[in-house]
Amino acid sequence: MNTKNIKDREERKKLKRAVRKKRPPIPKQTEPRGSHKPKVKKRGPGAPPRRK
């Protein structure tokens, strides 16, 4: 929603809240957080742990 040309702050907040209420709820996550992160292999002792 573009509220750039509405000068009154209270009016702008009312409009934004109304739009936010109409929006459908955000669905729950289907897969665990961070599941797309690149996996880092552990190194042996004495080697830097995260160097590729």
C-alpha cells in the first residue's frame, strides 16, 4: 500500500492497520530453519574448523 501522499500521520497509520488486518495469516514453516544453509564439514584436530 502506498501511503506516501497522505500527510496526516494518524490517518496513515489507520490505513496501514486496516490493510494489515485484511491480509491472510502467514503460513507455518514447512521445513526447519537453516535447512538450506551450506553444511560445513568438521576438520581434524589442529586444522582451522571452517576453512573450505
